Amino acid sequence: MTELHAVLLVAVTSAVTILLRFLPFAVFSGNRKTPAYVTYLGKVLPYAIMGMLVVFCLKGVSAPYGIPEAIACVLVILLHVWKRNTLISILGGTVCYMVLVQMVF
Amino acid sequence: MTTETKSDLRRALTATLPVLTGYVVLGMGFGVILQSRGYGILWALAMSVFIYAGSMQYVAIDLLTGGASLFAAALTTLAVNARHLFYGISMVDKYRQMKPKPFLIFTLTDETYSLVCSDAGMEGIHNRNLYFFCVSLFNYLYWITGSAIGNLLGAVLPFSTEGIDFALTALFLTVFVEQWLSTKNHISALVGVLASVLCLVFAGPENFLIPAMLLITLALTLLRKQALPPEQPQTEEDPVPVEHPLSEEQPVSTVPADNPTEGGGRHD
């Protein structure tokens, strides 16, 4: 691959990413009122997207080796329901996961 | 600097700590691999500064070394990053008056989105614009710094970081649980999980995101009457006895240990 082609490839990847990020804002910009349907999606999507992102993160996990993920996820949920402290939940879950994958499994 | 400003900055720093962990480690991983394929620091910086999309940058390494065509690169980016359309759609109103808007939009990654998308956990922020800007900026800097360190120094951390990237999974899961606990209407959350799992089963891990997004949009469109969060004034005819989400349950005594994902999910 030539240097120029590599530069262009990075530029294209950047441009498409930027396009995807700006498109919704460009379509619903200015002083026009946002359509009610989009306002509605804006209100409900965060809940659905977080669910989607959790699945996205766990997508590579297959049944027998999903045990560390399952244990760590349950711990995160329990810690958060109990303490409602984001840092404690994330730290607890991550340390637990690291111990499990490095020492147990 | 006023005490309010300081307090908002501190809140932004605390909120982004999990992202700091995840981004520095994943950014370093990216930098290390890029270096091993013969691309030095300028490449690492250029990609992290101008693309700034974690999973796409990992994919881009393969595109670079595999000699992909520009057209293939564009299509791959569309497929991998299409979920950013979702983030934009749900932030259109929130970012309408925010400045600097182009920067906020450019830096809207999965992790930044998870920190700015919901009002859960935003109590006590004095200046939301400042807070959103700092969260976006800090995350951006963590990622760039991580990829630069990895590219220049290799894997320098003195302990095994295997599994540390779970911090980002834990971040999304925590936001999901926080949102679940602070609303009584779980239709949208359930739609997100069920549609994603369904598409994962049928389309496979590499291709499930776009079908999942379409299915979520379709389901939420059909469930428009049911899915609106109860914070909306329209639902006032259904009186909610407890005003503050934190007082919804006495957390210590009623941890639903048997089935945590269903905890608090009962509609009453």
C-alpha cells in the first residue's frame, strides 16, 4: 500500500465517521422546531441504546467461557442497586473480572 | 474560577474516570498494534485525533495492512459506525443550545454518549454546557494520550491489564441499571436488550448492530404510546407515590439477589 493510499484511507474513515455523527444534527438544525417524532426518539432511545451497547460489549462471549462475564455483570448490577455509586459498581465489576480471567479461568 | 465551576469540573473528572481506565488501555492496545504493523506516532495521532472511534480504529488497522480500497473502507466505516446516527438523533434537542457544538458532536463516542445521554446522575451540575464540554474533552484526551503512549512506548504498564477493558462494559451496564432504577417505564430498555439479543442470534456478532438499530426504531415507533418515560407530564393521571427516584426502595434491605435484572422492574 502506498503512503498516499494509506493517508486517503484514514481520511475516508474519518470523513464517514464525521458524516455519521453530524448528519442528524444537520438534518434537524436551525430554528425549525424538532419534529415531535424525533423528540420522542430522543427521549426513549437512551434507554434502548444502553441495552444495545451492553449486548454489543458481550457479543463475543460464548456459553462455557461466558462465566467470568456473567459473574462480573451480576456483581455490577448488585453493587449498583445497593450503592447507586457509579465508580464503586464499575471498579468492583472490573477488578472482579480481571481476577477471574487472570487467575481463575 | 468560581466554586460552581470547580465543582462541575470535579464532577466531570469523576464521571470520566472509568473511561480514563478503558480508553488509556484500549488506546494503548491500538497504538501498540499500529506500531507493530509499521505505522508510527504520526499515524496513531492522526487516526485518534481525526477518526476518534475506538472499535473502528482497530478495524482500520486491518484495512490499512490489508490494502483495502477506499470504497471498501467507506462501506466498512458506515457499517461499524452507523450506531452514531442513533446518538445524534437522541441528542438533537439536548445539544441545540450547547457550545462549542461541532466539537461536542465530533466527540460523541459510545462512552461520551453514555455519560451525557440521560438525566440520571446529573443532579447538582451547575452548568451543563461546561460539564458536557469537559466530559467530551477529557475522554478525547484520554484516547489520544493512550494511543500515543502505546505507539511510542509499547505496553508499558507494570501489571497485567488483561480484562481491564471490562471497565467499558461495566460503564454501559451501570448506566443501564441507573436508568432502570430512575424510571418506572422499562419498555424502551427492554426493547433495546431484546431486539439486540434477537438480532445477535439471527445475524451473528459481526452483523447484528444495524438490524438491531432498525428493529429498535421500528419497535419504539409502534410502541409510541407505551414507551414514553413516566417523567413526562402527559402521564400525570397515573400518580406516582414516591417523588424522588432515590427513595424508590430501601436499597440495603431489599436487594433482589435472586434475580437482579428484574429488580425494580415490576410495574405497580
